[in-house]
Amino acid sequence: MLDEALSRRGFLKGAGALGLGALWPAVLAAAQDAAAARDAGAEFETLGAEDAADLAAIAAQIFPSDPALPGANEAGVVYFMDSALRTFLAGSKAAVETGLDALNAKAAALQPGARFAALPGDEQAKLLKAEENSPFFGLVRFMTIAGMFALPVYGGNRDYKGWKVLGFEHRHVWTPPFGHYDAPPGKDSGKKK
């Protein structure tokens, strides 16, 4: 009886009895909702429109677009941020809002009444350079990179654009790389001796 309880099957039976098996479809549904919202250009669930614009501008400074490669905005990173601040980074939402308020106060000092997103790119870069060692910038940088390269169902990496930047192809099946270590024993594998 104890062996059954400690087995994987026993764990799954127990998890099902506790209702944990029902949780997984809800997690997947939430991830799919985030991706659908991003693709439809829907309103944000956690972020206000102005905060989302500021975060998108910061993300574009961290991971800019290039004529040959997509950047954070093309990958829909701000939708990943919105989803993250609603779910696993919900405890950091206040820190992000406080950081944005401080950044926008500095932006308004440069251009009265302007928010960060309204500043020219070079002024945005200067403000972020002054913030690069702050916990706020570290958090936004983390969300930008995670949103750029995470699975698209989590809200970012639209159409696998982040993976394309890395040269990573999205495929269902991969062929293993073959090299000298795959040669049959006793055959010349091309390995230098």
C-alpha cells in the first residue's frame, strides 16, 4: 500500500482526488487567453493604457527593432508583462507602478506634461541609462527578455519572433546532430588523431 502511495500513479490519483488535476486546464486556458489578447490587440487586463505604453517604450529601448530583426514591440512583449503582473509577478505590480511614476516624473522634468513613452528615443535612452542599476529597471529588463523568448502562449514572442532573432527554428521534431561520436566502432570517423 505504501509503495502505491509513493508511486507516480499514486501521486496522480491523489492529485486528482484533491482537484489539482483540474487546475492545469485553467493554467493553459489563461496562457492561451494572454496569447489571444496579444494577437487581437485587446485591452490589457492589469496595466492601464499609459503604463502599457511606457513599458512598451522601455522594452523597445532594451530590445530594439532592427531593419532585419524584430524587437520587443513586434514580439508583443508588453502583453507578456501584463500577464506576468497579473499572475506570477503580481507581487511586483506595485514596484512597477512606483518605478513608472518616478520615471514619468523625470520625463515630465525634461518635457512638461510628457510621459516616458512620448519622449524622443535618445532622451528615453538617457533616462534609462540613469536607472539601469535600479531594482525597477532590473524587473522590467527581466520581463522584457522573458517576454521576448518565452513560449508565445504566455503573451510575448508573437509568431516566434524572439526565437527567430536567436536563429532557433520552431519545429515539432528535431534531427540529432551527427558527428565523430556517432561513427560505428572501428570506422574512421573523421576525428583527428
